[in-house]
Amino acid sequence: MYFKQDPEDASLVARSLAGDTEAFEAIVRKYERVLFRVALRMLGNHEDARDATQAAFISTYRKLGSFDADLRFFSWLYRILLNECLNARRSRRTHDPVTPEMALAGSPLDALEASERRQRVQRALLALPHEYRQVIVLRHFAELGYDEIAATLSIPSKTVKSRLYTARERLRELLVLEKAGT
């Protein structure tokens, strides 16, 4: 399944290829938050996620001339980010848990409980096999629809739905097991 190029993305890519650096900066601004959220959920570490996101944009800039304009730009960009995340995971020996910012509202106990809950979810996400983690991250953190996930991962929508169901079940099991262990 292929999605046609977003006209804004197509214009920005064309302008970037013509040497307009502001156009590429617009691409970065448009996608940096979603790519960082995806990288954070894939890697579980803020620094690694920042590095992977930055490396993905550098690689995108270098490879922009090889982009196929018939395909969706975000899917291509996501694949580059995914490769950067895989490289980061291969090169990293230990797992550093995510240290999210403390909640601003509520009591200190509420903030502590929220932080612990986020850390449990992050540990469970990192324990999922890669293909299940991808669909969870793209659906719930990048907020993509099923068809967008299918296009991004180059798999059928039915496979997305199946993997998402299995991923949610496994995530639930992992969270129940962890809660029982505490």
C-alpha cells in the first residue's frame, strides 16, 4: 500500500534539493518532535533518542537526492530513524532507564507514582520484540493511524492490526507480571 506524497513535504524536499536550507529546516521542525518520541520509546534513553534523531536528520539530508517522490516522505524518514535506533541499540551495552521530568501538578506522591508508572511502561516496551514495539510506538506515541503505520512499515494493514493486538496483550502481561513482582 502506498500513500501519495504530502504536497507540503514534496515542496520542501524539492526546495531542499535546490539548495534552500530553510526548507530543510522546515522539515526538521515539522518532524523532530514525533521522531524524538519514537526514538525515545524505541531506545528508552533521552540522550540516545536525541542522538538517533539528529543522526536521522543528517542522514536524511545526505540521502535526500535518493528519495522516491512517489512514496510518502514520513515513511522514508521513519525508516532512516529506525535504522539509527537499531544502530544505537547494537552499540549500547547496558540499558539506562528513561528519567522523565516530574509532573508539575499534584502532590509529590502523585508525581512519584506517575514517574514510576512511566518507568514500568518503558521497561515493558523495551522488553517487547522489535516488531511489536514498533507498532505500539507508532500508534500510541507517534499517533499514526493503521494505514499510516502500514505504509511506514511496508506491511499490510491487517498485519498492523494483528501485531498491535498481540503487542498490547504482551505489554499488558508484562505490566501485570511486573506489578505482581513489586
